[in-house]
Amino acid sequence: MATLNQCSFIGRLGKDPELTVTSDGKPYTKFSIAVDQGKDQKPLWLNIVCWEKLAETIEKYAKKGMQVFVQGRLQLRSYKDKKDVERQAVEIVATIVQILDKFTPSDEPDNA
């Protein structure tokens, strides 16, 4: 039986992505994007997760407010909140993230 779990969005980053490393050394980055829903509609906020080389690249070049194209798979993740209540998070595990804004020399990360 064939399956397909693929979604694509264009939105703007809500904050600068931050790189984190798992206990076994795998880098990942989490960030959110706001997807425009049209006139008089609130934006749709989506949580995005990138792993390994993509995570490192996004942390280095993507900044709050930049428009990005994100493609990946939808994932449900269970967790317990501060009151120990079981919750579910919906997130996109990105396979492609492309920055759509023009890149200028002032956007270049410091190499110091």
C-alpha cells in the first residue's frame, strides 16, 4: 500500500532559529513560521524542525522575519506539560528549507 506524507508552506520566521544538539550528538533546529491566510484572516503558525546539516545551515543563514519555503512531513509528537498532562504537538519535519528573501552582504554571518 502506498503512502504519502508531504506538505509545503511559504511563511515568515517568527524568531531566529536556535541550534540544539541531542545527547547523541545530532544537531537540530526548531522555529516557527507564520503563513498568510489571506485578507482579514489571522496567520497560521506552524512549528518546524530541521535535523543535521539542514539545521546547521538554517541556524547560520535564516533570521526572524525572513520569508522561507518549507517542505517536509507532518508529525505528531506526544509530550507532558508542566502539570504532567499528556499533550500532542503538531510539527513539520523539514526536508527542504529555502530562503526566499534576497541575501545581502550585511546578512552574512560573522566568521570571527
